Amino acid sequence: MKRRLITLMTMGLLVTSSASAQLSFGAQAGMNLGRMNFESDNGPYYDENKSYLIGLNAGVALNYEMSDAFSFRTGLLFSQKGVKFEDTYSYTIGPIFGVTSTTTVTTNTRLILNYIELPLALRINLALGDATLFIEGGPYLGYAISGKSIGESESTTVTDDNGTESSSTSSSSDTDNDEIGNDDNEHIVTAFDFGVYPGAGMRFGNFEVGVSYRLGLANMATNQDNGNTINNSVIGVNFRFWFGD
């Protein structure tokens, strides 16, 4: 399945490249801010301590110019998505014979998913002097080639022994490198992703900068009991350089 999807993406690029007279080739790199949406029949869950996961995107870009005002952009990208959970809590024991211990625990859990992604965007170009404002949107297809979860925790205990304080700190880390698949006992999400996105940016000669929002529509949950759904949500900042324009 993985090979067939990557082959399909590559064929899409080759078909697009057949009209080379109006085709621009470029390189892209940037940053993703990923979150994931978790919902069930009872509503959203895992929302309280959820935050953005910083990832990267990089790859090749192709832009087919249909006219001065309209173009079609695609490419083949490596794109990191996922989510991060952070939590801090404390508990106190005592006083017992004048001794009180307060422990503060901080946890950080990251789910990191690495995708090969094919965007398919219709672009509107508006000339603004020497620069061009572009607005684009369309679907995307993605396939996760790897995924892992990293859990880290740190605990600090402060002990007050009849007015004399001391402290100690311990930490731990755990990594699971197999979080993608179809077994709901072993995996968190399935590999296939698709969705839609709007984007906009500015182009200055051969260089452009853009922002986009990717809204995942695929339910990636391996366990879909009780209406469980998991979707990607990504804000992207991208830098592209176009060759030969």
C-alpha cells in the first residue's frame, strides 16, 4: 500500500511536468505547527493539556502557470505532523513527625508522525508592484512512513524536616517507535491522511514565503469504537525558491 501510494504521488508530478513550457520547479522548506483533534460520541477528549508540536516540511515544488492570474501548484513533501501534551501537578505528604514532602511532576508527551505528502492547489496571483500576492487552496494526500511517541517526565521533591529543606530531582523517558498501523492494541493511528487547506503568501522574484492551514478529514483512529475520531490539524510556514523563472 505504501509503495502504491508513493508511486501514485510520483505519477501525479510526472503528468504535471509534461507541460514544461509553463512549468516552474522549486525547492521548499519550512516549519509545521501540528495539533491533532480527538473526539468521540461524548465530545472532545485530550484537550486540556494539548499544545502544538513543532515539525519541519521540505521537498520539491511544481507550479504550472495557466495565465498571469491563475496557476496550479503541486509537489512532493516530507511533512512532520502530530501533537504534544504537557502537564504539571503536585502533591504533598505530611506533616508526619514534623516532616513534609511536596513533589512536583512535569510530563511531556509527543506524538511525531512523518508523512510523504502531495498537495494539489489552485493559486490566484495578484501583482503588487514588483511583488505578487498569492492565495491558494485545494486538497492534499498524505501517507505516514513512520511515527513514534516520546514520553518524558521529571519530578522534584522538596522535603521540610522541622525547618530544614532539601530537594531531589529525578527524570525518566520512554519511546515507542511503532505507532502507525491497523492494530488498535499496538498502534494509535493509521497511515493514510487526506484533507483540505487554504494558504496565502508573497512572492518576490524567485523567492516566496507562505502560510497555510491543513485540516485533516481522514479519521486516523485505529480504534473507532464509541465514535472515536482522530484528525490532523497543521499550520505551516513555507519558504520556496523557484528555479529558471
